[in-house]
Amino acid sequence: MTQGNYDPRDPRAFSPGPQPGYPAGQQPGYPAGQQAGYPAGQQPGYPAGQQPGRGVPGSLGLRFAARFIDGLIIMVVVYAILIPLSLISNAYIPGLLIGLIYFGYFVAFEVTQGWTPGKKVLGMRVLGAGGAPKPTAQESAIRNSFLLLAIIPFFIGQILTLIAYIVIAVTINSSPTKQGKHDQLAGGTQVIKEG
């Protein structure tokens, strides 16, 4: 028995709920994540690549710009500490301080806010594994652990950090979801541009 005035043969008039034997959101005859009339991964009412309640993957360029903004903020803090303490010329202290502050800054903002100030300014956020609104402390610590390479003295840490940035940039650029190696290691965290 049917209720209401609709033609059950018209697919636009009926939007089925979960079907027996199919996960929520999956329609019979279509792969997971694909709905009738839409390419795989595209949901009704959302541009290609954008999901309900999410956004589009953050591009490498936007992420670089956000990292640059965050770097400026961190350098102001570092120099505000080093100059008054006359530690700017020490070969080891600036690298140690920069590595620890960078790491703490990114982990603290990602875990508590889901973004860093640079990402916030550019309309991006970091999702936790599985699309969680924010990464856990463990996920954020893993995805940012490469920043601790800067504490290795005598420019070795800076070279290793640069190599890590290159690997991350290449993997972001080659990934359809724009997830870098650090996102993969953290269980699937993702930076998105909110729309």
C-alpha cells in the first residue's frame, strides 16, 4: 500500500532509505558512494569531489599559503623568545626551539580547533581519520612529527625537514584526495577547503 500521490515508477518521486543488505547511503545496483545519475563520489546537490558537511580537498597551493602564514606567526614567536635571551647566534637552540614550537603549534590548533590560523584565514580545516571533524592528538602528532626533524643540529635537521616537505608535496599533488604521506601515516587525515 502506498501513501501520498506519487508514481512509484518515477525515480525522482521516491528516495529510498537504507535497503536491506546495503549499507546506509548505498543504492542497489550502484557501487558504494555512488547514487543514481551521479558519477562515483558525487552526491546530489554537491559539486564533484564535495561531500555533504565537508568540502573539497585542499589544494597544494592553498596548503602552501596556509603553511607560509603559520610560519610567519611562529617565527615572530621564536624571535620574540630568542632575541631577548641573546640565543639567536647559538647553533643548536634556534633549531630546537623552532622544531618544538612548530610541532606544538600545529598539534594544539588541529586538535582543539581543527585548523591552524593560516588554514582558517584561507577557509580550510583538518579532518581526522574517517572524516572526523578534527584529528585526535595521536593523529595530529603523527601527521606533524616530521616537524621535529628541525631539532637535529648542524643543518642536518633542516635538510631532512626539506626532504620531508618535498615528499609530502609530491604525495599531495599526486593524490586525488590531496592527502599527503603525513596524512596517510596518520590514518587518513585530510585537509579540506570548506565551501
